[in-house]
Amino acid sequence: MKIKLIGLLVFLFILASCEGPNQHHHAPAHGTHPALYATLYQQQAAEYKALCYQAFNIAAERLDSRLQSPTDNLLAVVVDIDETVLDNSPYQAQGILDHFGYPEKWDEWINAAKAEPVPGALEFLKYASEKGVAVFYISNRKEKLRESTLKNLQELGFPDAANEQLLLRTTENDKEPRRQQVLATYEIVLLMGDNLGDFHSTFDTSDAAVRDSFTTKNISNFGKKWIVLPNAVYGSWMNVLPGMDEARKTHDNSYLEQGLKGF
């Protein structure tokens, strides 16, 4: 499947090279799937792996630092699942190749339980568990996907992959009630996720200015208690892009150019 994607990218490059000057200015073509390059980056770029390893290395350092201070508190690490500990890029790639998108075939992919670990995730969570730190998985996967999700995590050897430590979405996307559920018993040492809503409910807004401002206000949390994993393929950030509503309605990706900042 990766070979097919590389071939598709080469084809698009050749096609763009054959266009006239005026058309080439707009390459890649407006018809190119908006997630093509992001998905290739996640599957092929050593830089993507490096960012993941960097995030988990920082997490290990922060965990070690906290463990140096004696405490009677029960300690926990809270992680998101998709694109934080499990890599769903094969689903994204197949959607590009076969022209479908979420939620089509999403349940089919999850039920196959074939997702591989995000680079560094398994090693870090095993390390945390060996240090006596509990692992909680807070995900917005639906409850109907619980069995398949547990199967995937367990077969890969993720620690604490059990019903009581897998908190899935019920009636709302907001993860704060589930974080509070963990906080009732544990001190959360680290929150890890690829979407800023994994850290605070304020980021779930559709107001781009609010998200940007709240990010700046929380500079001291990033790399300390909040560890962000890279995900350029999808997330809440897409919902606030200029032109996204028009692009989704018309399937014309040129509307997304409204968000570009040239020189």
C-alpha cells in the first residue's frame, strides 16, 4: 500500500510538471486529496518518527523527575489512543486510494485490530508501568469499538489495557469528565495526545482565535505536563481552517488556499 502511495505521488509530480506556466503555479492540483502529503509524511518520513521519539523521550524525563519526589499519591499517565499510541495511517491511506473518508469503513478498520504502535509509544508506556505508574487510555472511539480496541492494545503488549482503564466516548466528545474520573483517585503526571482537546476542553472550540490564544497562555505546560504527538492528517485544527466548510461542501480543495500565508 505504501508503494502505491509513492507511485501516486510520483504520478502527480509528473502531471504537474507537464502543465503550462499558469497552471503549474497552482501545483499540486486542486483535485489532489488534502491529506495525501500528510499521510505520506506519517508513513514515510523519518522526521515523523523522530518527533514521536522526541515526545516520548521528553515524557520519560518528566516522569523520572516526578518519581524523584516521594509521594503517597497514586500516579498515572493519561494517553489518547489514535495517532498517540496507535497508528491509523493505513486507514487514511486506503481512503485516499479508494476515495472514501471518515466515518466510512472506520469501524471495519478498528474491528480488524491491525493498527501498529506509534513510534516510541509502547516502550514508554511499558517503562511507566514498570515504575508503578498506572496508564489510562482516554479515547473518543465509541463504546461499540471497546472489544476491538482492547484486542489491538493487548495483542501489541500495551500495559493496563483493561476495561477499567479504557475510557471511551459515551454521550460527549469532551474528555474532561473522564480526566476528572481519573483524578478522583490518581495524580496525573502526564497527559499525552495528538489533539489539543486531549489536554483541555477549551481547545474543543470552533473559534480559531480562542484556540490560538489558549495555546499561548499554556506555554509552560507543553513539554512538561502536556506532551503533544504530531498529526498533520486530521484533528480539531481542521475544523477552524478558513475555507474548510466550502471545501467540504463542494469537494474543491482550492478553498483551503484561503489559509495560506505567502510572502
